[in-house]
Amino acid sequence: MARTLYEILGLTPGASLAVVKQAFEEVSAKLEPRTSVSTEDRNELTAAKEAYRTLSSPERRAAYDASLIAASGSAYQRAPYPTYVDRNSWFDSLLPG
């Protein structure tokens, strides 16, 4: 099975743009042509560049996520954003009575 663009960069689907950029920089630093000359590493760098190009654009990313949903036939979705928790009610739930 082919790896997803998220897997190429070592990310989860809910990753923010900043995390995508950081992951791409880390992968590309390891696979930079000056430090690595193998064909496999060059192919991996090309895949990482394509992953970054797609995941760093909100429009391309939405289209890619939609294609993953269609291909898998399941309810694949980005990880949900954290929800707001009212601190007062949270603390009240910890106290007895």
C-alpha cells in the first residue's frame, strides 16, 4: 500500500501548517543532496517536496483529504481541534459536593 503524504512527512492529518513546515525542513535536511547521494534518498526527497507542496496549501490539502476519504470509503477526517473547556466547571467537577 502506498504511503500517504502525511506518512511521508511523519505527520497526523490534523497537523498545523507550522508543524507541516517543520516536518518538511527536518526531512529535507536529512535527505539533502549534498549529504546524501543515493537514488532512494533523492526519490524520498522528491516525495517530501510533493507532500509539503500539497499539505501547505489549504485548497490542495482539502482536495487531498477528500481524495483519501473517497479512496478509503470510510469516514477519514482530520483530527479534531481541541475544544474549549470552561476552567470553572472543570475545577468544580474535581471538588466533592
